[in-house]
Amino acid sequence: MATVGEIAVSLTGICTRVPSGGGGVCRLCHGRPGPGFDTCWSCHEVTSQLSLPCRLVVPISLYEIPSQLHHLLNRYKSSQHPHLHDEFGAKIISLLAYFLRRHGSCIAEETGHVGWDVISTVPSSRQRSGEHPLVSCIRRVQAIDSQYEDLLAPGPVEVRHLSASDDGFRIRRPLTGERVLLVDDTFTSGARAQSAASVINRAGGDVVAIVPIGRVITPGFNESVKEYWVQQKSSPFSFETCCLEGRVQEEEEWW
């Protein structure tokens, strides 16, 4: 049976390198901001709606729709393709587990912490019942499952694309400073992940980072985004590095 590392490395061909923030790369989500801006419009819009969003997003890979990674992220949780859940789920959790094993220390160094106490996930949307498929995947890897806790449930306000809310989720138990690593499969505008992070932070926790497996890029949005996508696709993806290495440092406050 293949190991987590072997499965993850076999998927490097469908992944796209995530560059460091700054210098024409959004300092938050690692997408493409407008000229002269440190953060992209969607990150600015989403975080402005929340009390305590997370300021560190560490995507494993960029991807466009459609693509092989999009196919994997879509089909591992599709109710129309249950026969693919086991095979694709193994690939999804291998990408996440191997990345955290290789770069958990990068996240800890970036945040000034020794690591995290809890790993949690963004709950399923209102359209999905039961356990989120990513949680089912996490159950398969003891190193992650041993740290996992289901901290959040859907809240009274529906979170949608570019529409975030401090009431989008509710906390399941009081928190007393626990450092939380929030993981998700996909990051588009960040509304769901950032809403979840704000709820945890407001409840007394500390979301040290959001780690999505894929950060969606839309090359057709404009020429600048297209140029950005082509540039990243031209650089080979490797688990040897992550987007926290070589970040551009600036003195001014960017948040």
C-alpha cells in the first residue's frame, strides 16, 4: 500500500506553485491583487465584514476551473460519484497530511508559536447534510485525526461568495486560548473560511492559519490574472517549498 508521502508526491503534476505574498501577489490569499494593492479585492471585501479574520492563509496549490485538481476536489465529495470517494479521498488527505508534515514548522515560525493545539475544518454548506467529506478523510490519517476537533456548526446567517459574517457559524464549546489550524479543501473568496476563523477567534481561540488544499484562480478575469496564472504554471510545483518561504517584507501595515 502506498504511503501518504508517495501518494502526495505522485500528485505534484496536477498542482500549481503558490508564490510568496507581496510584490504583486496578495499578502493574504496569494491571488492577484490590482496594481498598487497589497491584497486582492475579494480579501479586502471579505475581511472588512468580520471582526477577527485570520491574517495568514497558506494554500497548498493554486488551481483553475476546470483542471485535474479541480476534478479531484470536486469528485471526492460529490454525491453523484460515491464510487470515487475512497480513491479520491485518499489523494485529498495525502496532499494535506504531507504538506503539514513538511511545512507545519513554516507556519509555526511565521506565527511565532510552537505550532497548534487543534486542527478543525470549515463546516459543510447548508446544502450538505452530515459530516463534511474532508473530516471523513482526516479520520484516515492518525497524525491529523489525533489533533482534530469539530469546533464549528452552521450559524444563523448564511455565508455566501463574498458575503462573510461573524454569525455564519457557531462555536460548539468555549475556548481558552487554544491555537487552531483551520483547514479546508477550497478557497475562492475566503468568505466561509474567514467567517469560521472569526467565530473561533471571537470565542477565545486563536486561528494561527487557514490551510486550503486549493486556491481558485480565474485566468479569464483579466489580463493581469491571466499573466499571473501563466507565470505560476511555468514554475514546477514541489513539496520542498511553500508560500511562506521568501515572503516580501514591508514596513507599512497592510491589513
